Amino acid sequence: MPCTLVSMDRLITFERITIEPPLEAIYRRLGFRKGLTQIKPDEARALGESIEKARSLITLKGAARRLPILSKGSRLIRLPGSHCLESTHLAKLLAGSKEVLLMGATAGAAVIEAIRRDTAADNLTQAVVLDAAASEMVDAALDWMEAFFARDLRRESRRLTKSRFSCGYGDLALENQKLFYDLLDLGRFGVELTERYILAPEKSVTAVAGIETTG
Amino acid sequence: MAKGQRKFLDIMKKRPLILDGATGTELQKRGMPAGVCPELWCIENPLVIGSVHADYARAGCDVVYTCTFGANRFKLGQYGASDARSVNRRLALIAKEALRGKALIAGDIGPTGHFIQPFGEVDFEEAVAAFKEQVLGLLEGGVDCFVIETMMDIQEARAALIAVKEICDLFTMVTMTFERDGRTLNGTDPLTALTTLQALGADAVGCNCSTGPDDMVRFIGAMKPYAKIPLIAKPNAGLPKTAGGTTVYDMDAAEFASRAGALIAAGTGILGGCCGTTPQHLAALRKAVARKKPVPPLRKSLAALSSARKTLLFEPGRPLAVIGESINPTGRKALQEELREGKTALARQMARDQEAAGAALLDVNVGVPGIDQEKAMQDLVMALSAATELPLVIDSAKAEPIERALRVYPGRALINSISGEKEKLKKLLPVAAKYGAMFILLPLTDKGIPETAEKRAVVVRAIEREARKHGFTRDDFLVDGIVMTAASNPKAPQETIRTVRWATETFGARTVVGLSNVSFGMPERKWINTSFLAMAAASGLTAAIANPAGEELMFVKNASDVLGGRDRDAAAWIAHCAKAAGGGKKGAPIEALPPERKVREAILDGNRDAVAGLVGETLKAGFDAAKLAQEIMIPAIVEVGERFGRKEYFLPQLIASGETMKIGMEALDPFLKEGSKAAQRDTILIATVKGDIHDIGKNIVALMLRNHGYQVVDLGKDVAAERIVREIERHRPRAVGLSALMTTTMTQMKEVIMLARKQGEQCPFIVGGAVVTKAYAESIGAEYARDGVEAVQVIQRMVR
């Protein structure tokens, strides 16, 4: 019986990711600076209510997939199924990795609809808070998925790279979003990919991290 | 009592039971290469895993785990192995051979690496079947007990526990892994895990991995007051650190053992070690606890319900619980239709609405004639489990839908209801016992509903006698007072109240009523219902099935809690009043200020509710409209921008002030003379370019520009270059603003500018968005602004 890894290649989906809104990150995204920004109690309460509203509207769902790296050069990373990613920055991140973890998450359509309604109703103050909360919560969903895999990886004497990479950043072209979208089957969550490789609803993200061997 | 339990309890009368320590790191130290499947490697290297087992037994561990943490079909499949049962059997046999009776062997069951429905894609029965393969193999290998460990998903822990209990009655421990914030990654807290798992039949519950002993003191402390069973702590050797590319833990054996006293004092009866611990850690632990006697479980029963994330305790002094009644298709055509179509969206919305209105529990009924009620109930319970934190009440006249729901519900549910009807008792009591559910005891029999409280008491006692045969206590049910319609029997409400009082004061049980039936056929039913609720609450009522959207009802419920001593410091009452008052709107600015200063303060404070009135007040006091705009309001909004620039304000304040300014200017506009009106200012055209759907930044810029008196033509998002150029021709703007968030859409900005120039349009452009830089803007011949405030400044400069 082989005791080495044959294939981790199974899509893992998370129908409900339950996390608390990362308040510090939401405040920071809204421009709050400790020691400089002054908030009155009623402003803080209104902000808290808007974040609570965001929490009730956001349904975080996610999917992840472990894939072996078939080969990699200084720019080209080959994955199974003739898939490849081209990026010098990503290749550098994956220098010590033999596998990648692809991840995708969405905050769902309800919060985007609420942002649209608030904007149309001249309640942009609430809209920006919902927008910031959704952005940070969907990002936190990726952190959550990393924590989920980190436990298993530790047992395998492996770990995730310290950072992750998303399409459209650095030299990893946004066009790669199609590869993530297909491999993670994000359509199952009602997420669509536009012809310009943008995920809709808006607060949907993908990322890739490397899996390294430790010790 | 589970098979083998006596051995465990006898040890715990004298000292804590000691479980083993980490296996993976020990195997690596003894030659297991990185990246292999530990289970399969151990089968190929039985002497190595045997030596780890033997070392833990020598260290004084009472229980040693088989090396089968990942020996389930999902994880073994990743290594090309398919016969999970055989792998488990062989590894149990290796443990037995190595230990030769020197320690008890626990068959170890770990997570599959997938989430189970309703939180993931793996079918609940598939998970149960996978765990059963492990259980059968481990039993064939001769294990003495089972441990289900490192679970972050309560539903997966349930699936594994059901798998064990459906095959054997060996002593079974379950440990969840809580992060430092006191919840599993999936959001379950220690008390909720305990409530669910001990009701489902776990013989010991606790925590392992993720944290060191210090954090686990808190987790054990949260569970102890409510535990009927021993509690387990199997911490890591402190917190992990990375040293030379390897993960190490910060506690040596002596320090690790020194924390045992605090864990035992918190209520731990079973101790062990997880990541980073070694046989030396366990030897030191065993020595440290030799004379420390654990505190036995403090209670024999627990009146509590749970969802996956929350526990509701029915303890003395707790508030009256409202059970939301809306998810019931009787008289609700839209819900009937949805259930027929197999959809759940409306029910999920109803759940969220009732939760927001203050319900503590949700009743779920799928009684639509002609549908598969078993499937409908299962699907709806799973959908609601993911949609709400509130525990569910499974409401059906039939036993089968209730059983299906209890099997998949990731918590401890309440059955509505079990009556004294023979067939119901026979079918439902075993089902409730198997899944550890609480139930509503409905005191009626095959002969009908007893009319008086005394006759109902006789039926209650008879049902209780039957329930005791299945292990239930008075903490496991709520007596239904049976509410009959006052319109048809004026004495009926009094009999209900007397039943509630008897059940509370004489019998010593919790009680519930289905409230709204009392007013059936009456006008203004809400007053009858709320009055009846107050009467029942005063008689000791525990819960009421009612509509939490009723404002009067929730006020009376909360008031009853205050007057009945169930709302300490009236905290819930105050919160309810504040919520009902709309969360407290911003008050008017300081009264002593002159009216025009109040307008300024309103803009600075973002006081949208007050500004229009203040503008009117100022004008009424004889203040000139143009002067108010030019000398008060515009300087105020400029001041807001400056505060934003200095980071004294952040985005919500900037926008609230912006919106206040907009409302103020709208109020002022009819009083401005033509020459000073905003319409006389320059027109700015803005759009988010084609392909891009992110427009919140553009909307902020539009608001800022309007507040500085510009006429803004906002074309929206995903706007093609051709349309933008057409609108430039039409509106002749002084400047055009373009936004884009993504690298792929940013290039559209260049196309818009090139097309405009090609068609002879010479208007200046300003661009912005997350990925846009000043350098890019310059490269396409545009100005750049990083936010709304800067956009106003740049445009003011451009049009000057």
C-alpha cells in the first residue's frame, strides 16, 4: 500500500463559514486611525448597527482545492490538467512549495443588493460601511479556510506560505480568474465571472497559497 | 452506563484519568518522513508506532490512542488506500500487541477534512457510514473505548458519535478543538458543544489541540457547571513557535505538568497532551496529579437546548423564552407553495425576522398535505441550521419527520410534542432518547384532552413514568399547559393557568403554552394574547409559542421578566426599549448656540435628521440664505474635508456630513436667488468604466462634488466609452471623472480618453480607483485623485 500522497485533488466546499466581523480591519478600511480619528458614542453605535446589519446580510461560502505543482520555473507554474499560472511574483512565493491551495469565497448577493438600495436611497453612509464589512469579511473567510487547512497540514509536516496571492495583483493577470473560477466551481454559489474576469457578486474573491514541507 | 465506564469512573474517584500525548511528532522523531500518510506508514513500520504506544503506557497513561486519526475513507483515499476498515483493524491490533494490557486502547476517530451538511458538501449519512467503517475495524482490532477528537464541526462530531453508538455501547469520549477566542473554527462554543454531545450520548466531552493548558482552563470552566459527564482537557505543550523552519512548542514537561492543578480545579476529570507533548510531558503530568482528586459532575440532568452556535438554558431566573411560531404553513399560502416546490428561502427569511424580533427558539412545521413531509422537514431543518443561531423546535403530528429532523440537526432540539397517545409514546420516546432531544409533554391521551388541571396532572405523571424508562428526567421536557379557546369555553384559560402553576410549583417541571389559541374568534386578539401571557408568566411559565413580531407581546414579555426577577438589573428591558425607540437617533445640537451655528454643527456631526429643520429655523431668524450657504455651510463641509485629510474623521463621518450637507442645501435651495444657486456652477460628468461593477468610490466622489456646488451627471457603472463620449457632447462638462477598480478594466480609461480626443473633445479627465496610480493617470493624459476629498480639490484646480 503506498503511504505517499497520491492525490489531494478533491474540491472542498464550505456552505456556511461563520466568523465574527473583523472590527479592527473594517474600521481601518474605513480610514479610522488610532489616536487620530475621533468618534462620538452615537457615531460608534450607528457604525456598530451597520456592521451588525452587514453580518445579517452576509452569507459566507467558500471552496478550496489542493493541487500538486507539476513543474515551475522563474515565471511559469504548471498545475494538473494543463492549467498553468504565469507570474514572477507568484513563482517566487511558491519557491519552496510542491503544492498549491486554491481558495475562493463569496459574501453572497444580499449585501450587494443592500448597498445598491442604500446608495439609491441616499444612505451612502451605511452603504460604505456595508461595503467595507463585506470586503473584510470575505477576506477573513480566506483566513478561515487557511486556518482550516493549516491543522491538517501540520500533521503532514507541511504548512502554508505566509502570504497568499490573488489575481490582478502584482504580475498575476486578472485573466487567471477563469482558472480559479472553474477549478473551484464557484458557479455553485451563484458567483458569475464577467467577460472582463470580474467576479459577481462584487464581494467574491479568490487566492492561491503555497504548501511547503517543514522540518 | 456505557460498557467499560466503571473502569474510568473508578480511576477518577482517586485522580484524573490520563490519556496519551502527541503521536505525529513522536513518529517523526523516530523516522517517519514528512508528507507520508501516518496510518499507512505505521502499518509498514509497526515496531515504531508500537514503541510510541509502549512509551506512553510506561509514562503512566491510562489510555493510549490507536494511530487512526486520519484512517477514514476520505483521507486514506488521498493516498490511494480504499479499505478503511482493514487499516483500522490492523492499527488497533498493533496497539494491542504493543500495550499487552498495560493501558486501555482508545479507537481514535479524527475529522474527515471535509465539512458535513448543512455546513459543507458531504452528505450526513455518507459521513456516518465512513465513521462506521472505522468503528467496525477498531472493534475488530479489540479497542476498549473510543475517542472522537480534534473536531471543529459539531455536525461531524455528531456523525462520528452516532456511528459509534449505533454499533456498540463502549465508553466514548468527544473532544472539540476551540481556538483561543473560545469557539471552534465553525463557531461552536464549549457550552454548546457540551449541551449537544452529552445529550447525544457522549460519555465524556472536552477539548484538545489548538491551544495550551492556560486557555483550556477557560473552556473547561465554561462547561463544568452544566456537565453531567466527565470533562477532558488534552492541550498542546503551550503555543507553537517556528524555529529553523520547524514548529516547536514553548512548554517543557515540568511547565506543562504544572498547569494540571488549574485544569483540575476548573473541573477536568480526564487529562492528556496534544501537539508538542512527549512521553516525558505525560510522565510529569501523571506524577503531578497523583494525589489530585477531580471534582465529579455537578448535575445529573440539564434543561438546555442548542443550535450549532448557541445554547439556551432553561435555568431558574432565566427570561421567558418566546418560541417563534411563523414557520408553519397553516394559513400561510406562500410558505405552503414554497414547501411544495422544495424551496426554503421564505422560511429562512422568517427565521431571520423572528430572531431579530427577539425569539429565543423557532418552531418548524412542514404540515402541507400531499408533500413528502420527512424530506421537507429534513431539508428545512438543515437550511435553518445554517441560517439562524436559534435552537429549533421540531413540530409535527407524525413521528417520522421528527426522527429525520433530529438525526441531521446539529444541536439539541425540542420536540413539539409527545402526548400520552399510546402510538406516539411508543414511537417518539425512543427517538427522543436516541438523539437526546428535549420534548414538550402534551397532557392528552387517546381519550382526548382532560378538561381540568387535576386531570391533566394525572396524564403528565403517567407520561413522565414512561419517559423515565428511557432515561428522561423532569429537566428533559416542558409541560404544555394546553391552551383552549376562551370564546368557546370561558373556564379554559383558568385551567391552563392552573396547569402551569401546578407543573411549576408542585411537579417541578418547565412549562410552555401555545399562546394565540386563547383568543381565537375574538376581536383585537393581541390584547387577549398579551394579557394571557402576563398571567401565565406570573404563574411560572417557561416558554410561549407566539409571534415575536407583536410589539405589545414583546413589551409584556420583557416587562414580565423584570417583574418576575428574570432580568437582572433590567438590562434586557432597557435594551428592548432602546431598540424599540429606533436605536436612539442623534439629538439636536446644543440649544444655546445661535441657529446658523447649529447648522454648522449639524454638518460637522453628520446630523441628517436635524439639518433641514435647522436651516428653516435659521432662515426664519432672518439669516440670509446665500450667506448661510457661503459663510456657514460650505466652510463647514470644507472643514469636514480637512478633518478627513488629517484622519480626525474617517469615511463614515465624511459621508454622513456629506449627506447632511446635501439635505441642508436642498432645504436652502428654494430660498437662494438665481445668481447664487448651485445650478450655476460647473457640470462634472462621472462614470465607472465598461466592465467594472465596483462603484462605491465613484458614488462618494459624486456626493462630495455635489456638496461643493457642482452639477454632477452620474452615468453609473459599466459604462461603454462610446456612451461616455456621447454624454460629453450632450452635457459639455467642465471635467470628466472615470473610476475603475480592476487592472483589466483600468485600460478602458485610456480608450475613453482616446475616443474623446479623436472626436475633438478637449475636456480634462480625472481618474481614480483602487489600482489606478498617479503615474498611470499621467500616462493617459489625465489628472489623478486618491479619494473623494482630493477629487474635489483637483477638480476645483482644473476648472479654475
